[in-house]
Amino acid sequence: MVVEIAPQNILIEPSARNTAAAICAAAVALDIQNGDSLMLVAPSDHVIPDAKKFRTTVEAAADTALDGKIVTFGIRPDNAETGYGWLELTSQPSSDFAPTPQPLSSFVEKPDAESAETLLSGGMHLWNAGIFLFSTSTILKAFNEFMPETLSRVHDAFGAAETDLGFTRLAAEPWLLLEDTSIDYAVMERALNLYVMPYGGSWSDLGDWQAIWREGEADGDGVIKSGPSTALDCKNTLLQAVSDT
């Protein structure tokens, strides 16, 4: 059974200012609407086939987040991936990858092939999924400490925002003054209260065509089709159609 949840508030950014500004705005909106709340940040281009397992993992991280920690989710690696950042653990996860949070040792930038092989074989690193769980009070406190101007200008953008049906249009003038930076640089690489929640289920970020290829189902000729497409004399090909006709 698929359960759909209607969005309570959709924020419209006047311009792109990266993930730090977007997450700060979402935290401010949620805090204004509901008071101190748990907030899950999940990029929209991820594929997580086992929704129940992921939900269970998130629920297991809730107490840690309520205790004032920032929880980042680490994916069990199955190859020496150079396209992702990695997370260094303080202890090896259990053999069954039970969802037990632990303090983060460090972030590792996207490695070269040799370094990725070392990370994979060592058993002390997970892929950085860019998925976070924290309370609004925790993340707003972090912005106040590390990026106070961002927090102030986001509040200004809300103060002059316009409501349009189910949308909140943030004010352009203060928003344009925001620094264009990622949440990793703005907060995560500076905060001392980070925890990792291991996730052992299937996951892909669809970050390139190879990732999209891996998520598809090939026919006998190795052809993967998406959308209204027709394969003519094709082998080992990905066909991606975005038009309805």
C-alpha cells in the first residue's frame, strides 16, 4: 500500500542558493509552524527501494536527534565508489548492519580509485548519502553559531514572504544576499555533535547515467527503456524518453 502525504508548506526560492540556505529556510518554516520538531532532510533524486527498512532506520535515529545530535545516514558500500563522499566511523557496524547510531569520526572527500579501495576494504567507512535527521532547534542553533548572517537573512526572507495558494514565496531581496554554500561546508564539517546511522538497505542517488542504468531492468538485448521509446536494432543501450509522445 502506498500512502501519500500532502505537503503542508512548499517554499519557493527566488534563486538557487545551495543546500545551506534551503535547509535553513525549511527549518525556520517548520519551527514557526510546529515549534521544535524533528526534521528529515532527504534529496529528491535518491532511490530507496525498501521504504519500510529505511523508515525503521530513521525511527531508530529519532532519540539521538531529539538528544541534540545531528544524525547523518551512512550507506553500506558495495564497491570502491569515487563519486561519493565517505563517512569515517568510530567503530565497525554490526555484521547485520543493525540501525545503531554512533559518533562520526570524520568526513572523507570523494576519493581517488586507490583510496576508495582502501576505504572499502577497511570496513570503517560508509558512503555519505547526504540524508540528515535533526531537531529544528539543533540545526537553527548550529546556523546561529556558524552562519548567523544566513539565519538572519532567511528570517528576513520569511518576514517579507508572500503566500500564494499552497506556496510560500520567499522575498527576493534578502534571499539574494545569502551565501551560496552547501550544508556540508556551512555546518556539518564544523559541528561537533554529529552521529552516523548505518543503513544497510539498497540505495542509489541517480547521480549519473550509470546509476540510472543500474536501477533499470534490461531486456534480452541489454536494452533499458524509460518512457515512450522504441528500440530499433539496439544492444546494451539506455533509452530515456521524457516526452509523452
